[in-house]
Amino acid sequence: MDTEGSQISRHGGVAPPAPSVRRLHFDVGARPFLVLVELTRACDLACRHCRAESVRDRDPAELTTAELTALLDDLASLGAPRPRVVFTGGDPFHRPDLEELVRHGSSAGLSVAVSPAGTPRATAERFGALRRAGAVAASLSIDGAGPSTHDAFRRVDGSFDWTVQACRAAVAAGLRLQVNTTVSRETVADLPGIARLVADLAVVMWSVFFVVPVGRAEQLQPLGADETEDVLHFLHELAPRVPLKTTEAPAYRRVMLEGEAGGHSAWRPGPLFDELHARLRAIWPEALDPEAPGRRVHDGRRRAPLSVGDGRGVVFVSHVGDVQPSGFLPLVAGNVRERPLTSLYRDSPLLRSLRDPARLGGRCGRCDYADSCGGSRSQAYGRSGDPLGEDASCAYVP
Ligand code: SF4
């Protein structure tokens, strides 16, 4: 979800001097910034990239309402600045207690967002109820510029139209909208069209997620490191037009820092960058000119990414209470049924190791940008089995 907020300061701590990576005011070793809570794995879709390997029916072993309210109380007990909470799935709209949970978290002072699936369950009435319960934001996934790509990816005809309607309903209900897009070989060519669509939808954030080979996504084709680099540079060009961030590709921070420092010395545009550029120029030429009049969804400045990552400010709780560094890194630090999340987050050896740049291996371990980037620990684990290894999705050679 949107990670902008008052808990953030703009100052870099790495060479070169960098105003373009934001850091938190508080110690991410002591409290998380963002907690993703998987309420259920039940979902009416069967998406090709689904981390949760969603199923039709709810699991009887899901965390109960009482267990989830206890989890929210535990997080609220940290006091300000309290973590942000995202209810995710599966599809959280399968939980009849969703509004009750949102109300409980909001009343306790937590900022609560919901990440539903784009299905007929995502109605204007349901978004209105979420807003009245205190939710501040919603995120929905769009993986194609139109029905042909998106519906094939989601494997349900009609899901593109449902999702776009749901986006409009969420905004109309007063929720801040984030759109999530999965990048793989199957979807990458649609990025220019999706960029134009999210601008039309008035998103507060476009989260571009680089597929991690876990769950059903093992069947997808992740981009190679050089292709990923081309996409990161393409996004960097788009950033003055669309508020965006990357997920599981923190090397975007390095691309921004290099840009701030005066250029990208080692990178030369590859065929994928040229293709994306040409497609964007054909459908939305002013997007590549920050000074051009026309559609602009924010103030024209590139939005600085936040220096947090898997287990380092971000933590995931599965539908049965397992605590993981991320939903894409299936190593378990403990279970909230046995120990409070705040305690597990602080003390788990697994999470502590992921917060220590000195423990990183390979290129990430000797990289100038390890402190601000550190590589995606999920990509490292998904591609090598070592969560502290190098992020092989990054092309940078320190
Ligand atoms: S080598 Fe690792 S730490 Fe350095 S930019 Fe790439 S992913 Fe980030």
C-alpha cells in the first residue's frame, strides 16, 4: 500500500549524497512500518502469479476474529507511530468480519487499508462500508492494459472490467487507491498502457511488482536482470508523471540515486527499454516530457522510494498466523497464536538477520547501495534458496 506518511524523513545515508531515498524516523528493528495480514486464501479468481495459491473456500484454520483483534491490539500497543496494516488475501471480501476488523484497527489508531480481488464482490456498497468503518485506502491489481492481457493472466473472463469498476468505486467511496501490477515476460509489454490507465484512475500509488518465483508464480517467467534494469529505467522516466514505486525490486532506489548523482554510467538502453519507450510514445507522448501540458497525476517530482524491505520494516502474517518476512519469502519466524507479533518482529533471529546489511552475501554484500537497497530478500530466496544471498534480479555489478 501507499507508504507515504509523516513517519518519513528525506535524507540519505549512503554515497552518493541522496535526497531520493526516504528513511523512517524510527528504528525498524524495534517496530514494523507495514504489516500485511492475509485474512484468508479464499478467492474467486485463480491468478497465474498468486502467492497465496488461492482456493475457493475458506480454511477452517484461519485466524479467528478474536485472534485478529488481539493482533491489532498488539500492534496498537506500540503507540505512535503505529504500523500501517493492510488486510490482504486471497480476497478479504470473503471474510464477513472484514468491516468489524477494519473498525477495530481504526479505532485503535491504526491506519488500515484493504487489498481485495477485482470480482463482483468488490461493489460500491462494500467499499462504502469499508470507508465508514475507517479504512483509508484500497489496492487492486491490474496486470494488463485491457481485457485480453489482464483476463488471461487472472484466468477469469470479465475480471479486467470488474477491477476497473472496483477502482472507480473505491475512489468514489473516498478511499485512496493503489494499483498493483505484476511484471513478468507475459505482462511487461503492457506497462505503457497500464501507466496511462492508472493515471486516468487517479491512483495515489502505482506499485510495480516484479514477480518472485513462489506459489503459482513459479509457472511465470521472471525478467532477466538486464530486462529488469531496462524496466527500472523506464519507470524512472515515467515517475514525474505517475506516482509509482517498485515491489520486490529495491534496485529502483539505486537507479534513482544514480540519477540524482548525475547519470547511469554503466547502463545503456536495451531492446526492452526501447520497446517500452516506443509504445509509450505512441499512446501517451506527453508522459515522457515532464513539462508538457496534459494529464499529470501528481506534482511532477519523482517520488522518493522508502528504504524498507522484507523483514526490515515490512512483515507478513499468513491466514493461519505464521509470521514471514514477506508473502513471497516463505520462511517462518514464528506464529502469532504462540507469541505476539511485536515480540516476534523484534527478536526473531530470521528477521534480525534480514535487517543487518553486514549479513548480505554476493554482490549485495559488497554493494555501495546495500544500506539503501539491500536487494530483495524474496528474490534472493526464490532464485537461490538463500534469503541473505545476492538479488540475482539486479544487474548492478558493484
Ligand atoms: S547489488 Fe544488491 S544491494 Fe546493490 S543495487 Fe543490486 S540489489 Fe541493490
